[in-house]
Amino acid sequence: MKYFDNKQRKLINSWHDLSLKSEDAYMAFMAEWIAFNAICYHLYFEKATRERANIDTKKSKLEQIRQEHSRKPEVIAEHAKVSFTLEKWNIDISLPQRLFISISNNYTEDHIFNEYVNDNESWYSENQSDLFEGLKKQLTKGSRHYVINMTKQNLYGEYNNVNEMANRKIIILCEDNNLETIKNVLYQIRCNIFHGEKTPGDINDDRIVKSCKQEQ
């Protein structure tokens, strides 16, 4: 089991105290999230660093590949070269258009929150919070409950089926009272705030953020 040293405890408690003292729901939510993030990072950061493939857009001819192979479900490469270093794998593929992919260890933030859910979901199932119903109520649209992923808001009006939008990550459902659902919803609202998609003073945004602060 990992322990928190004095510096880490001071950092976490400072942000938590700031959240409790803040009368502004947005500042309170963000301060509480920073405290939560610090806890998850300390406990799970090693599991969040994993090998990930990335396309080098400067070296790859992506637009040509899309145009040439958009109607072909499968393409056999004419040539491929794989090179290795201690930090990275490089894969140079000819289709014949060039596709250059690198594989290296990267820190991916959402893994630390997934690990938190894995470690605590049994506890939450035995100690479910009544505050979930308050959050769910604030995210009601018709007969369903969800928050919109604002990075995909341009796609929101293209689908009438809520489940299909959820599968496409256009929305995040807030319907099952479990820890994974709460994590997904709070993380999406956090992203919407941090990426400049929620406006303090907007009635709907204020209502949602206040409800999230209570859930934290």
C-alpha cells in the first residue's frame, strides 16, 4: 500500500480546504478535482504510463491515404520498416503513400481514474451516495440523464438515439448509480470546464456545477 508523505498530504488538504471555503461553485469544483487528481496520481501514476502508438502527421501522407483508400476496407502494404531505440519503436509503412507510426511510453491521465474505480467500486456499491440522485436530476433531458461531451457538440444534433450518442462518446450517461458512472460524468464536466465550454453565470451550467460539487 502506498503512503502519502507530509508534502503530499499538505498539498491535498490545501486544495480540499480551498474547495470548502470557496463560495464560487466553479472554483470549489476545480479545487476539489485537483485534490482528487493528486490522490489518484500518487496511487496509480505507474499504471498510467503505457505504450501508445502515434501517427507522425508531418511524415505521413494522411490526406492522400484517405483519398486513395477511403473505399477499401483492407490495404496490403508494399513495404514496411521497423526500427528500435530504448525509448521508441518507429514503423515506416508504404501503402504506397507513407504512413509513419511511433510507439513509446506515454502518460495517459484517464488511466489513474479508472484504477481508482477498480479499487473502490465494491466499497461504493455498499455505501451508495444519495447525492447521485441530485446529480442525475440536474442532467435530465426528457426521460434520459446525460452530459454532453462538448468537444463533439457539433455531432449532438445529428442523432436522435441517446444510446447511439453514448456509444459514440457524444454524451456521457448518468443513469446507473455506480462509481464508474460518477467518475465518467464528473470527468466530462471537468473537461467541459477546463476546456472553456461552461460559462459561470449561465443558469444551466451553474446548476450542473453546483450539483457536481455536492457529489464530490
